[in-house]
Amino acid sequence: MPRKNPFPILALLASLLAAGPAAAIEIIIDRGVKDPIPVAIVPFGWSQASSLPPMDLAAVITNDLARSGRFAAMDEPDLPQRPADFQDINFRDWRLLGMENLVIGRLNLTDTGDYVVDFRLVDVYKERQIAGFRIPTSEEQLRRTAHEISDIIYEKLIGVRGAFATRIVYITVNEKKDGTKKYTLQIADADGYNPQILLESTEPLLSPSWSPDGRKLAYVSFEGKNSAVYIQDILTGKREKIASNPGINSAPAWSPDGNSLALTLSKDGNPEIYILNLASRQFRRLTQSEAIDTEPAWANDGRTLAFTSDRGGGPQIYEVSVNGGQPRRLSFSGAYNARPRYSPDGRYLAVVNGEGGAYRIALLEWETGRMTVLTTSRLDESPSFAPNGHMIIYTTTGARGTALAAISTDGTVQQRLALQEGEVREPAWGPFLSR
């Protein structure tokens, strides 16, 4: 007889989800660091004085830094002056207000109709420039350019590359008036803007996973009344079914080089971890167990996979070489640990830790096995690291349904990502993008 599935993630294959239309996500800071870094972003000068600029770059940068929870960004009405050039800064005025860092810049329209953004990050007390860049861009790329400036500021002042110019993917579910559900696969900028619907379906969609270059997504669809794994090009919308075996086809995860997918298949009877070579379309079975093995995640060096298995009696995290062999158990704290995701530096895995009927996001230290629980809700799932490793996005379920949330890996910053209607599930934070 088939075994009863102990994993909520596989239970999803037979039930659930619920979502909404493409709408900007509102990011709300619930908790920030105790002593945020003071910073003021002055509205950028504009080369065409007779017209309004196409975008308020300073507002986007201010919102980015404020939402990170690590900066105290000055409100625009409180700015004592509005310099666009270094020589126009009255440092005394800014010091009197206790402002440590200042961002100034100019937006220039070129003869070709494109744009150039000049900006400077200035240390007010030392009266010197910390960073300064000249960035060619276009009107369509202005918002991303603002995010890139935020990334530079974050790196210079925090010491870690910023992730404002990245994207997230998620599943939404909306129940219609006739009781049927509409599922959508959506991507959006990391700040919730520019949401795009990539796929709509009346059947469940699950487990979106970014390719390393950020150009494709792998995901699970039930549109054929059975689970199948697809790969879809984000720009063109072209998609391809790459796994539709009898039984379970689920949990796709891209290898770091983009040449393979790890996934869970039950085509040979039991749910096991397989590796699919995308060039040859050949499947290679990696685990051999009577237990349920699922939710694979690649280590950053591409040499090992972490996964969830109940081979020890309950769901726990294991690691196995991509060449096969005996898996090694990684988690020992708590009766339930599932959905592993490696941090970018490989030192930790984000997991769902279950204890006392509550399921929370936790950090599992790879070397020591030490577990640190980060969240406090009763039902938190689907953790995914930002590409800089500073934040984890996840879903949380409460009285109002399921929504997105994010927490810093040190637990000091907590955010809620509110959708205007419907519920949202299965988030995944995309990689750094090249221009």
C-alpha cells in the first residue's frame, strides 16, 4: 500500500493554494535594526528645467533604503537644502541635523533620447565622497537604475551587496464567485513593483524555481490533471514540459551551472530525488530509499544536494553527493525539519522547523547542526534567501490567510509583503541580474 504522505509540501500536490490578480505588493516594516544608519537622498537635478523628470529617482532610493530596515531615511520636506553638486553642499546644515550620509545626483537627457544618471554618496562629517558613478540608462530602465544605486549605497554603508535590483516569483490564488480557483504565476521587482503574470490556470501551480541567469523559471503545473514540470522563458513566454511521468513530478531546483534540474519523481514507485540533464533529457536517480525523499536544493558548489526525507521516522534534512552514495543527516533539532535552502555563502540552510504544533522559519548551521528559529508565527513555510544572503522571504498563514513575509538572517529586520487581494504562496527570490 502507498504510504501516507507526512510532508505538507507533497500534500499540496493533492489540494490547496489560493491567489489574486497582478497588483503591486506593499512592503511594510514590522521591525528594523535598533540604530539605523541616517541617510538623506536629495531629489536629483534634472537637465530639462522646462519639464518634469520621467521618474523621481530619489523617492525610489529612499523607499528602498527605508524598507531594508537598516536605514533612517530623512523625509523630503525635512531636507535643509537640495544640492545636486558636491560643491553646493552646506555640510554644517546637515551635521546640525545629525545626518551622517548624503546622496545627491543629476538625471540628464542625452541627444539620442537616452539618459545618464550621475550620483554621489557623501560622508557628511568627513566632507568627502564615499562613492560616485555615472550610469547610462534608458527611460524603461530608470527604476532599475534607481535600485542599482540603492544597491551601491547598501554595499558601501553595510558592507554587503544590495539586492534591490532583483526580482521575486510567487504563486497567487483567487477564489471566483462560482467557487473555482484561479492560480497565477507572477514575478515582480524586489520592492513589489512591476508585477507580471507569466501564467494563469484553473489548476494548481507549485514550486517556482529561478534559473541561475534569471531568464527562466521551472515550476509544477497540474493543468493536465496530473503534476508536470515545465520550464518557461520569462521574456518570450515560451515553455516546455520536461517531466510528466506517471505519479509525482515535483520540486524542481536548478543546478548552479544551469545545466541540470534536481526534482522529485515517483515514476519508479517511491518519491525519490532525480537529476535531469537538460541537454540529453536523461534522468538519473540519486536516492535509493523506501522513505519519501523530496524538496531538493543544490549547494552553491554544485557538488551536493540537500533534501527532505522521513527515512529516520520523521521529516528531516539530509545531504547527498550529486554522484550518489549514502546521505548524511544534517538536522537533529526538532521533530520536523523540511524545505531546505542553502544560503549564498553555504554556511546555513533555511528550513521549516516544526515544534509543538508550530512551523517556523529557522537557520540550520551547516557545519555544527545548530538550529536558530527566526520567526514566531504558527505556520510559516517556503523560505528563500535573497541573493546577498541578508534576507529570507517566506509565506506566513494567519487569520487573514496566507501572505508573504521576509526576515533578516540575524532576526533584526522583519517585513510583511501585502497583496491587495487573494493569497500568495511559494515565493522564490531571484538571482542577481546583469545589465
